Amino acid sequence: MPLLEGKMTCVDCHNPHGSTSNSLLKDDSVNETCYQCHTEKRGPFLWEHAPVRDNCMNCHNPHGSNHDKLLQVARPFLCQQCHANAAFHQTNLFNAASWWAAARP
């Protein structure tokens, strides 16, 4: 995490003297703030996931997380919060136990 390593500070993203956003972000949106460092995520992409385009914080916690890539919840549970009941996605909760049961003959 760059913040904990001293590579960035709060003012890299936030304006302590005021901003148009509630969280005092320097840019107009969360995504615009994230794109300042993560330009490869800006797109446009051939197939874009709408929640990603909407707000990076739908999946990521910019202030730190104990999950890989600062995810709000560990994979695959993060995806299954929205996709568990969709007809074209797996409806059963996928975890190590269900994988092991499916892998055995």
C-alpha cells in the first residue's frame, strides 16, 4: 500500500481546503481520482463492466484492505454478491469445499 509505505499522502487524492465532492476529492469523481495513477484502467475497453465504469469503489477500498488488490471482499465472494442469482452465472456459492466435491468422480 503506497500510503503506508510513504509513497503518497492524503493530499495526493484529497483537497483539505475544500472541493465540490463530499469526500473532498481533488478531481470530479472517484474514478477520475483513481485514473491519475491507474491510467491503464481508464479505457475505453471492448467489453466494459458497468460497475467498474461507474465507481472503482464498488469493488475496491482505496484506504486499504486485507484482500488482494484492495478488494472490499475476497474473490469469488465479491463477484457473487451481484452475480449469484443471474441466469447466466453460477448460482451456487463457489468455495474450496464445492470445488473439491465437483472435482471428485
